[in-house]
Amino acid sequence: MASPLQSLLGNESSYTKSFQIFLDYSTEHQCMHEFIDTILQDHLTSIGNDKSELNVLGIGSGKGQIDLHILSYLKLKHPGVSINNEVVDPNVEHLKSYRELVAKTPHLENISFTWNTMTASDFKDKLDKETEARKFDFIHMIQMLYYVEDPGEVIKYFHGLLAQNGKLLIIIVSGNSGWERLWTEYRSQLCYTNANHYVTSDDIMKTLDTFGLKYQHFDIPSTFNITECFGANNEIGDLMLDFITETINFRATAPPDLRDNVMALLRHPDCSLEKDEKFLFNNTFTAIIVES
């Protein structure tokens, strides 16, 4: 039976607001920056094969903070090289923030930006209509494969666009995260409309193995402080719950038994660590670097 709950994904403004709360209260971006600083930068050195120009594609780039951090290392590893950065994201508000970030960020000379307010599927259709085949030296899909119809086909298509010595970066929640436990337990009761919302790194690596692709993976511990979820009349906690369940106004609109069961699971050690009177949701994600 279809869920009576209203999906957060259908409301761009509500999604943007709850997603920002997630970023504010989680170590997501901090941990991604550390991964870029300590691991990814070395993998960026070999791309391009001494080209005078690099083509980069970000699919689901959001507000651009992670993109610009990656681009800073591409500039460092390839001094003097022109970088064409193609940005794909369907969220108008996110791309507006990305443009504003670019406008106030120094040292972006030699980097050009092309903006595509569209989904990965729409961008694929756009490329298919172009008369000249395009190749990219670096492609990244950061926390976006939950929102596509067929993650395997998306990976296969865009991997096929890699130039020689190119790399594809996929970042997605770990199969050992609290998200996996939540999705396994309540996928049929929440308002997700597509089973692929539940994809984890385990699923992606199985797909890569099936395709026979060479890759390395790195599990990156991260937490989401969800303590506010358990307070009464708490707007921040409500937005956290909306993001976790991808449901608009989950606390007020979910059936009481579902709400209570989800709340109990979020407090459970399988999902969260209780420390210093705080509940830290296991937001561990996996970074997968795929060779061309």
C-alpha cells in the first residue's frame, strides 16, 4: 500500500532547508575534506597525462564546497593547466549558492564553469544529442546515486566517458552505517518511491565487480549529531527527522507507531553512539575511486 507520507524530495525548498541542518550538525563535509587532503589528492596527480587542459564533471554537485576543494588540488597538481568544470545538479537553490561561492572564492583563474540545472539523466540525454563525443579526465558522483533510476547504468554510462588515465570518484553511505539499518528496517513504511534510494557502498562495489572495473575504496567514519531529534517542540530536531526519513513534517504526519519505532531505532546502538548525553548517528560513508 502506498505510504500517506509526503516525500521531501518533491519539495526543493524543504529539502534544501533540512539538508543544510544535516550539514550543520554532521561531520560529513569535514570528513570529505580530510579524505581529499589525505588520500584523493595523490590520485589526482596521474590524471590528464600531461594535458594542457582538463575536463572535470561533477554530477550532483550541490552547493559546490566539495567541488571547489577538489578543484584546488587539481590546480595544485597540474599548475598552469586550464580546467573546464562542468556542473550538474537539478536543485536551483543549490546551484545559486554554488555560483555565489565561486564569485567570492579567490584563485580560481584557469577554471571555467558550465552550469547545468538538470538531473544526471537529463545531462546524459544532452550529451547523447551532441555531435561530438566528449571525454572527461575526472568525474565525481558525491552522495547522489540514491536519486537515479538505475545506479548501475549511470555508473556504466559516465565511466564510459572517462578519458585515458581518467578517474571516477563515487562517495556513498557505507553498508555499515546507520542509514543501512534504518533503510533495511523501514523501507516499506517510509515514503520513498524508488528502492534505489537504499543503495549503499556494498551495492555499488558489487556492481563495479560485475562490470569488471578496477577500483579502490576507503571507509570514512562520520557522525550526525541527532540529539535535537529527541527534544519536544524543536524545529531543528524536526528538520533532522525530515532529512533522515526524507519525509516532510515526519514527526507530525507519520503514524504514531512508525514514528515511535523510527525514534527508538535512531537511539539504538546499531544506529547511533550515545556519548556525553549526545546521540551521534553513524553517518560513515565510503569513497570509491574507479580507474578508467
